[in-house]
Amino acid sequence: MKRIYITIFTVILNGMLFSCDPEELVQSEIQVEACCGDGEDVPPPPPPPDK
């Protein structure tokens, strides 16, 4: 009886661990947003204020 529980636990654990590929999730969530003219040069940030 113990073997059945261990086998079921192992199958469920493997299913949870390997059912989702984290790289696919990361790639699908990242969206590149265009800025300042879609492909043109982006102007540099303003200089820091003088102290």
C-alpha cells in the first residue's frame, strides 16, 4: 500500500514540476514597447542638476 502512495505522489510531483516551462512564460510576458519615433535614435537623458 505504501508503494501506491509513493508512486502517486511521485507522479503528481513530476507533473507539477514539469508541466510548465518558465522560459515560455517569461518570453510571452515580455513585450517590447517602441519609444520616441519607432526605431529612430532615442535622445539621451537630461543631465543631472548642478548642486
